[in-house]
Amino acid sequence: MPLSTSADEPLPVSKVSAMIGGWVDRLGAVWVEGQIVQLSPRPQAGMAFLTLRDPSQDASVTVTCFRRVFDAVSDVVGEGSRVVVYAKPVWFARNGSLSLRAAEIRPVGMGELLARLDRLRRALAAEGLFEAERKRSLPFLPHRIGLVTGRASDAERDVLHTARERWPAVRFEVRHAAVQGAYAVDQLVEAVRELDALPEVDVIIVTRGGGSMEDLLPFSDERLLRAVADCRTPVVSAIGHEADAPLLDLVADLRSRTPTHAAKDTVPDVGEEFQRVRDLGERARRAVGAMVDHERRALEEWAGRRVLAEPYVLVEGREAEVTELLGRSRRMLGHRLDRAADDLEHTRARVVALSPRATLRRGYAVLRDEDGAVVREAGEVDAGQTLRALVAEGEFRVTVAEGGRGAEGG
């Protein structure tokens, strides 16, 4: 409602500002389209500040939003992007400025396409389709290479020419498919699955030349990405130029910068491999030669030692010890034998002295009856009994003349 003011009765700034703020607060949220000409994310404040400009009318407005609102589109929105903002006008009484508080930001045109691709990328990443653990290694020399490409395309010629130039015996299984347009995704998926079902195909290359983002959209389609993720055969993505980055690059087992690089990444160079074999052979010869030289020097060092150069020195020293020990052994054995001989002689003398034969030599005789019993008393024999008399040098028979008193020879 109109206010009554004059130069003598003016309104305070705070009241005017409060009135403007009350009027602004009654305004509802609106959708606003414009181009971001200035962007200032402020992580410390938890806010982001944008300036939207209408190029046709040369008008601009300040937009603020919480970081979570801006972070939802930060990957696809930047200075120069066209956006649609759902925002409510806000009056800042402190500095007397009007801005829009955004609750949602949507990219327009290419930005919207990028946002859709980013949402798909995030979803597939959450499923683990981009994880390095899923990536399979390419074979060193593929038995047969599957190639999915456009018919009579430059990409096909680049791959085939480069691969055959590097390894003339390489073989391809080619499947042509539309690489852009409405039928591209279906044909690409069919070609990939057909090649994956062939057991002789060791690796699959999916390739096309460069193009606009819209032209490369089939290679970011979810159906193709999941078909590649399900392949048992390693897949190489070579889409466009190095700057192009369709989502297929993230799902494939290997991303090549260009179709030509795809051939280089998949097929070894025969000349390089021959040179590598020669280099390895030379390294092996040098290694073996160095090992032989080392062992020869070690052997010469050992051979130069006195124990090997003059081995008899060690024997001579031992020879003196052995000779001394042998002499000591002989002397000790001689002493032992001499003592044993003396002991034996003494024992023999004692035995001879105590022998019954020595007694017999003094003239004694031993009488035995027919049974061999020794006669010790005269009463043990009868007259006429025959006895055997044992003397020192033999024996003879005697007949008892009278029992118990004597005997005479017979």
C-alpha cells in the first residue's frame, strides 16, 4: 500500500529494506533459463554462487544454492553452460541485493545429454562394471581377432592395414554394423555377441572414426555396455579420437586412443619381436659369459692357493707325523711283545717244573690198572695182577708178584 513520506519525514533504510524483503518473500519459485557466465563454488561456506545471463536481452541475475544442489550437476555444468534453474527470489537486507535461491539445476541441450550420461556412468560404476579387477589381459598373439566396425570405413582400413603390417599372418573375423543412428545399438550388440560366441576369436575390437557427441551416443548406450561387460572374450574399445570418451571405454578391457592404436595394442610387431628375441639372446650370452668368467676367476683364485698349488706340502707335514707315530707304535709294540715273551718264558718254566714228566725223568713211574686208575697204595693190587707202568719215555706192563708187598717186571 502507498506510504506517506516526505523530505521531512523519510523512512529509515531498514524499514524500506524490510518492506522490499516482505514483498519479495511473497513471490513464488520460478523456472529460469540462462547461461552461466560466472561460477564461484565456495566449499568453506557450503554454497555456490552463479551469475545467469540472458544473452538476447543483456540481462543477468545472481543465483545462490547449497553445494549439494550444485554438486549434483558439477560434472556437466560450468561457465558457459546453458541451464534451467528452479529458484525463489531472496532479498538480502544487509547489502540490499536481490538474488535467486536455487533448489534444482538442470543442464539444457548438450548439458542435459551429458547429465544423462553421467547418471548412467555413476550407476554402472556403482555396479562395479568399471573395476580394474574385471579387466582381462589380451593374449600376446591372438589366434583370430574379431572386428566390429562400419562397412568400408576408415577405421576398418586402419585396423586391418596396421595389424597386417605388424604381423602379416594375423587373421580377422569382421562384422559390419551401423555405428550411428537408430539401428546402431542393436547391430553393435548383435555383432559383439556373435563374435563372442566364436571359440576361435581371442579378442574383439569395437571401433569407429571420430564424430560429434551425438554421433558417438551408441557407444554409451547401456545395452551395448552390458553386452560388452558380459563377454567372455576380451574387448578393446577404439572409438573416435583420443579426446573422445564414450562409456564403452570404461567397460572395455582395454581402451585404445584410435583405431590405429587398437591394432598396435592387439597385434605384436614381428620386427620388434625378432629384435627382442635377438636382444634377449645377446643378454643371455653376456650373462652366461659373465658367469663363466666369474667362475673361471674363482677357480683360478682357488688354484693359486698354496694348498692346491703345492698339495704335497700338506702331505709332507703329515708324513713326519705318521712316521713318528709309526715309530712310537713299533717301539711300544716291541716293548709289549718283549714283556709278553718274558712272561711266557717264566710261565713255561713254572709249568715244566711242575709237570709230572719232570718227576718221571728223575726215575719215578706211575702205575695204572687195566681201567686206567692210578695205583696209590700197595693194598689196591693183588698178586698176579697186570699193571701199566708210565715212565718218562714211554710205558710198559708189569705183573704183581705179591699183593700188597711189591712187584717185579714181566
